[in-house]
Amino acid sequence: MQTEIILLGHGSRSLEANHGLIKVANKVTHLVNRPVTPAFVSHGTPDLPSAIIVKILSGATRIIIMPLFLFRGMYVSTGIYEEIKDIKEQFPQIEIIVAKELGADDIIANLAYSRIKETIGHEFSDEPFQ
């Protein structure tokens, strides 16, 4: 089974912002030791359906979509599934899995804490949230 991974971000008119998603995809590529493709909801290429089709045409039998969104808003809850509905019908033999969004995770809280601390100094304790 050939598993492929797509890292899905919102996208922006700012190329610098879109480059951020590409940088994260490259970092995840090194962590999972396999290619991770960035895709964009809007204002960037490829869009999600295009990225999925490229993966299928290159031989993927399973595609994991990792939404790089903090919370489960409308797009994560329904929009992704609406975008991939036709592809799933056209390629029923391909397993397409949508991973859970980032969510209210301790890692996110610790990252926010780190950014606050680096912005205003060392007023806070050095103990991360647990």
C-alpha cells in the first residue's frame, strides 16, 4: 500500500505566508521520512483536489490529509469532505483519510507560551504547561 501525505493549510495572498506552509511540509517530510505535499484551501497551489489527483496518478492507494488548522471549524468539519466527495466517488479503491486538526493540545499551549515569553521577556516561570 502506497501511503501519501498532504499537509493542508488555508493559503494567503501573501507568498511569504504560503511559503510558511511549504516550510512546515518540508520539516514534516524529514520527521516522517517520506514526502509531504503542501496544499491550500485558497490563494495557493496546489489546491486540495489537485494534490489528491496527483497522488492518485502517481500510484497512491492511501492518502492522509493533515489539516493544519487549530480548531474544528466549518471547513475542517465539512468543507474538506465536500471537496473530496467527487474524488472518492471517482476513485473508490483509494483510501482517503482526514487526520484530526491540531486542536487544543498541550503542545499548542506550550508554543503559545514560548512566543509570549520571547515577546515580553522572562517574567514567567520556565515550567511548560502540563
